[in-house]
Amino acid sequence: MTISNEKPFIAGNWKMHKLIPEAVDMVKALKEASAQLTDAEIVVIPPYTMLSEVRKTIEGSSVQLGAQNLFWEEKGAFTGEISPLMLKDAGCQYVTIGHSERRQYFGETDETVNKKVKAALAHELTPIMCIGESLEEREQSKTIEKVETQINSGLEGLGKEEMRLIVIAYEPIWAIGTGVTATPTQAEEVHSFIREKLAEKYGNEIASYAIILYGGSVKPDNTYSLLKENNINGALVGGASLEADSFIQITKEAIKAYKEKK
Ligand code: PGA
């Protein structure tokens, strides 16, 4: 599925939260609201155990489903892993890859990210590839260098046609779950660098359609100012995506910002 940034893209990463009944309640409310939110792409990214129930609940609405991770093999003796085939089977269209928590706690590297991006694409799943610098790297003025390395290695071996199918999420690690958001100017600086980098690698047309999300303490009250920036096409939301009300509010703010910047 070719991506385009004509509408804001709002994805809710639930991380390791919720049990099935809560998940179903949340997406029921979201499904109901989604009829009024067709000017945004909305994706929920629950833990694996809830994918199936969530899929059933959102059926018939514009809400889409994603998973938080995958393994690159289709099947085999890989205890505890989930394959791209299984995610398709569960009804997923998206998968986050290389989230900083996976890099930090579960040994994810730029190399495994690249393998996973390729595996997702091979199975027609849209990868949401996450990149971003630590506080230390920012303080040492290494943000751009870090992001550039992550883009180059994460996308290694991928051509123009494949780049049309990949979403990128810039998530400064120091802003994730901390309540400290990057200012719109700080975020835009990195987003515009990412778009320039994509233009250099894949040409202007592909870069201009690319979806580049911001993630890190996105809340209803900061969404508008972030999404007003030229190169911010949406948000990857953690904490504030757990409650239907705040997630819906974020989506509304995103739609408003997008309309105004057109
Ligand atoms: P947060 O998480 O919104 O809770 O900061 C964002 C993310 O990790 O994707």
C-alpha cells in the first residue's frame, strides 16, 4: 500500500498495557468517533494478545491495526517470536520496528531493524521505522549524525519503490514517556533533515510524499503546534493513546493543524 501524507497519520502505541476487555472498550469508543475523523489515518498498535479482538472490534471502521514488533523469518524454531505472516493473519497492516525501547532493552540494532523492515515489506506490512537520539547525544550535538546513521542503516538495500511503503517516526529518546516534548522547532529541524535525506537518497517526489511522524510525549495540548510544522505529518503516541478521549482529541487537533497548513 503506497503511503501518502495528505492526511495526518496518528498511531497509538499501547506498549505493554491493557488486557482484552479494556482494549475492546477503548477501540469501541474510537470506532464510534472515527466516523467523524475521516480526515486522518488512525492506527492502533496493541500488544499481540489483543490483536485479534481489536481487529474484530474495529471491523467496518477506518481504524487500522498495527503490531509492535516482528521477527524476520516466516516460521520455524524461534520460541517466543512472531512472524510477518502471523501479523498479516491477525489482520495487521502496520508494524513498528526499532522502537527505542526495543533498541534499549531487547538488543535491537540498526542491522536487525533493517532485516525487519525488509521482512515487513516482503509481506505487505507497512513498517513504521523508529529513529531518534538520546539526551546525551543531543547534548553533544550529535542528533543529526545519529539520525542519519539510523536512516542509512535501517533503509540499507531498499530502493525507491520500497521507500514509498515505509513510514518513519522520529522519536527523541529523552522525550519518550518523560512528559518533556521536543519543541515544534526542535522537532521540525530533525524532520526537515530527514526529508532532505530521503530526497537525496530517493528523489524529491518520494521524499515529498513520505510520512514522517513525531513521537515523544505527544498530548492533546501539544499536537496542534507540532503538526503545524511543515515536515511533521503525524504522531506516534504512547501514553496519551491509552484513553480513547485523549487519543481522539489528539486526532482532532492533528486534523485542525493539517487543514490550516494547507
Ligand atoms: P509517549 O511514547 O507518547 O508515552 O512518550 C511515545 C512512543 O514511545 O512511541
